Amino acid sequence: MNGIARASGILFQVHLLRTFRTRRALIAALLAAMPVGLAGVVAVVAPLEGGAPRELLLSIFWFFLVQTIVPLVALVMGSAVIAEEIEDRTITYLFTRPIPRAAVLFGRWAAVALPMLVLLVGAADLVVRLLSGAGKEALPEGFHGRMLVTVLLGGAVYSAVFAAAGALFKRPILVGLGYTFVFEGFLGNLPGANQKATILFYLRSYLMAGEHDMAGELQEAIFAITPADPAAAVRTLLLVLAGALALGAWRFSKREYVLSA
Amino acid sequence: MTAVLSCEELGRYYGQVVGLNELTTELGGGVIGLVGPNGAGKSTLLRLIAGEIRPSRGSLRVLGEEPFGNRDLYRRLGFCPQQDALYDDMTGFDIVRMLLRLAGYSTADARARAERSLERLSMTERMHDRVRTYSKGMRQRVRIAQAIAHDPEFLVLDEPMTGLDPLGRREVLELLRELGRAGTHVLFSSHILYEVEHLTAEIVLLHRGRLLAKGALPEVRALLSKHPRRVELTARRARELARVLIGCDEVVSVRVEPGEGAEQRLSVETKAVGPFFARLTAIAAAEPFGLGAMRSADASLEAVFDYLIA
């Protein structure tokens, strides 16, 4: 365990700074700026109309930020964890070191996840602040913080899932897009227990815990079923995160990668 | 003494393509050149040794251990891959230091070793520059530096001279010779025999994924020059030519086959292709047998042969 932790730590350290220099980081930053821009427009226009209704604020936060931008940013960043080493053909150097292969996935995922989560939570904070200021009604106490934690959890879980996809599939971006828009987007919004198979369901359960009035505003739009207990929702999300990383690490350790010369 | 490498019926296939086929051999150690034309299976064998890929069949042991994912082995093995791939946004020094830290060295030890290995490759002045600013030769030097930095017992290099200028080639050859003298087992691939000869007389010759010959270079040359090879000719007076050829010392057998029009085909097996062609020229000059096309039926083997004899 010491070996895996040490190697993961070294790779995290080395690749953390490298993450900022990638084209993917730039794309992620542009994506994260989109909801901020939209919230900015609402903040300028809404006061002219006497303030924005809370449904609008929730919809921008939920449908645009959490359901679209968070998975997309996580996909751009998470799918690169392994795929980049394969595409650049540098994986050979790491594979021929006396370290558990899983450390490559863990270390590189952490190096990608940390700046990505800072970016997403920062963007979410700006969105919430801009929209709250423009809203007719104030958000309940503590809800702002829960919104940020929702983004944090969503970003972490999605990036872990997409990092695993990078180890499991040849084209993780395509698989990730399919997962985000077909599986999560479709299944997560269909009425019925199928929603429980999506990450979105647990994020929504955590976000809306105890907020019966607001939950109605959001749930009516998405045919939601009874949400899970918030503590159980967080546990489930953490379990998915750990499971995805474990599955990715297992596959990555067993799989061989044939690199071109 | 344990063989540094032993394999039995080792095969590696990429779908329908054969990378390596039924390779059974044992290498005792020292400095060994892995030679053969492009597509011979050299890189496949070296990738198998480095544990980058798994055998499709057969067994492979490197320093007595199976290589794929074997962490204990990687402490004793240094590998320089053929692909020109490095972390371009990092410096050569940072790459070597990172890989040393992953090999278990402390920060201070990793720094000292990285500096030393890059210095051995004459990279001291440029080691703190980003790799993207390096020439091809410098990139190759960094790849070699990371392979030797942890003083491996067995050093495996895939085309280590690629991209190097003549001076660089000489330096690397000298470095490998030095490592060999110090007791490191070195296995390196090259398709330039001249370089191999300057470093070692021990070679393993691969051709089309198979082991063609192994041993001291002069012996391999002698062995190959005795290898009977087939030459195909066309001639109008084929039967008469066959009668003359069969009396030649260097001809093993002659077969006459139907050809097109007035010409017939002759399939000649010879044990010495050079003298045979010289003899054939003399025969054709002395008497017109209506000699037409002439080609070696073992064209690719001939390429290997010529390559070794050159």
C-alpha cells in the first residue's frame, strides 16, 4: 500500500502542474465559463423584469451546470488520465518502473481532479452568487453551500467514471458522451425507478434534501421519483467514485497497450 | 549462471500479423546485438522482454522471471523504447528524476542520479530545458539516460542510435561498451550491422519473426553463406544450360520447368550465390544459351544475407 501511495503521490505532484498546460484544461475552462456567462446575462436582464423566478435560477444551475457542464468538463479532463499517456506513447516509461500500475491511474486522476474541481466549484460559486442576486426570492439558508458540494461531488464522481472509461475503452470520449447524454440525460429524466441507476439522481437527492418547496420546483420538471436520503446519496456517490477508480485500476493493471513505434 | 533471457516457442501475433514466431533460445549475457531487417520482430521481442506486451504463446523469462507487470524485474531492468515519445513539456532532467523517484529513490538520490546519467549522455548543458526544444538526438539521449539511471543489471535498447549524429553514435557506443565491461548485460537492436560489429561479436539474427541465427558474427556469416539458396532463370536452351550448370561445384540441384513461348524456366539451388553468379556470367559469355530473366527465389533471405555479408 505504501508503494501505491508513494507512487501515486509522485505522479500527482509531477502531473498537477502539467495539467494546467494542456489544451484540455483550456477547453474545460471555456466550458466552465459558459454557465457563468449565462448567469451574468440573467443578472443584468432580470432586475429589469422585477427579478428572476427561482425556477429559472434552479434550472440554470441544475440543467445547464450540473447536468451538462459538470459531466462535460469531467469527461474532457477525466478521459485524458490514461488516454493521454497512451496517445503520447509515454506509458512505456511508467510501465517499466517498479510501481503498481494502479498508481498511474490514481496519481494522474488526482492531478486532474484537483484543479478541475477548483475550476467547477469556482464557476458554480459565481453562478450561484450572480443568480441569487438577481432572484425574486432568497435561497434557503445553507443551500448555497449544498449547491457547491453538489458540483464538487458530481465533478469528482464523473471524472472518476471517465478516468475508468479511459482504461476500459479505446475511445473514452465517445463512450463518455454516450454515457452523459444517453444514459444519464435520458434515463435520469425518465419517470420511474430507472433514475436510481444514474449519478444525477443521487446528486439531486443530496441537493434537494429537506427543501420540499424547491424540490417541487425542480422535480416537476424532471418527473423525479422520491429522492434518496441525503446521507445515503452521498455514500452512494462516494461508492461509485471508489468503484469506478477500482475498476479502472484493475483493468489498467491487466490490459496491455500496443503502442506504435 | 542463469540466462538473462530464455524463451521457448515464444510467439506474438497482432491479429493476423505475426510479430514473432516460435522463438526458442537462451541468451547467456554480455553485450548482444539483435539484428535483422525491418519487420524481423526485433521490437516485438524487446517489448516482450520489457513487459510492455504479453506473449501470444510460449514462454519468456527475463533474469529468471516473467516480465509482464513484474515489479521486481523492473528494478533490475532498464528499457529504452524505440518510439520517439517523451513528456515534451517537461525538462529532460525532470523526466529522468521523476522516473528515478518512481523506481524508489529519495528526492536527493534521484536528483544526483539524474544529473549523473544525463551527464554520461553529454546532456548537462541542456538537461534543464524543455524536451520540446531538443533535437532528435537529444531526445534519444534522454531516453537512454532514463534507461541507465538506476544502474540496471540488464539493459534493453531498441534502436539506440536512432537520431544520433556520428559523434553521438560514437559516444553511445562507447557508453554501452563501458557498461558491458562493468558487468551490465546489454541487449540492443539495430539494423546497421556496422554499429553492432563495433560493439559486440555476439548477435541474434531475426528474420520474419523467426530466429535465423545466433552466436558470434563470423560464425553466423559462415553459416549463412553455406545456406543453399534458389535462383530462377529463363533460357531458350534451358536443358543444355542445365547440363552445364549441374557440373559446377557451387550448384546443388537444377530443375527445368515449362516457361512461356520458346523459353523454359530453370530453378537452380546453389550453396554459394556469389560464385554462382560469377560462373553463370562466364558460361553465358562463352556460349549463348538464350539466357533471359534471372532472380533469386529467396529474395528476402537474400536481403538478409547481403545485409550480413556487406
